[in-house]
Amino acid sequence: MGKKSAPRRHSENEAVAHIRALRVSPRKLNLLAGAIRGKSAQAALTELTFSRRRIAGAVKKVLESAIANAENNHQLDVDRLVVAEASVGKGLVMKRWRPRARGRVARIHKPFANLTVIVREQEEEA
């Protein structure tokens, strides 16, 4: 009686993982996403492990989740995975106030970001 399942949005050799509401500026997160884009999954994990950026641990968790999805849900070979896409989007922005001189205030923006990682199984080269 339930409704039919939706068709798969990605191709058969891809797996996806998302994270929402990461407490970091999208601009800073995009620097880290750009560092792993196009690399093999193992090289990207190594890059994130030794990155000194605060948010690198959360990005590493998302990449590990995408790799686990590829292995367990789609039966893809982990050794041939490549980070096909790592896209960053804006989330909500908390607005806070800081008192300034002469009774005025200054607005402080505390942005959040969303991250989507897509890993793809690369074809074997002859």
C-alpha cells in the first residue's frame, strides 16, 4: 500500500553523504572541500587526517560515511573510489549583537554550512 520508491538520483557507480548545519563559514569549508575534490578516497582521507583546520575532522567523517555507503549499500570497490564532487552550500546564519561605544551595537554573523560529498568508482585502466 505504500508509495513507490523514488528513482535513484545518482548513477550506479556513485555514493553520497551529506552533513547539514556545520558551524563554519561556507567560504572556509569550500577551501577544505577543494583540497579533496578529484583525489582518490584514500588520498583525501590522508589529506584530512593531517589538515590543521578545525573543521577537517567533520569533513573526514562525511567522507568516511560516503565510502561506507559505497561499500555497504552499492557494493562498490573501496580501492577504486574517487571524490567526484564535494559541494558546499550556505546554511542558516545566527545573528548576535556586540555592544559598542556610545550605546550602539555591532551585528555579528555566525554562519552555518552544508556539505555534500559524492564518491565515484573509477573504471579500471588497461
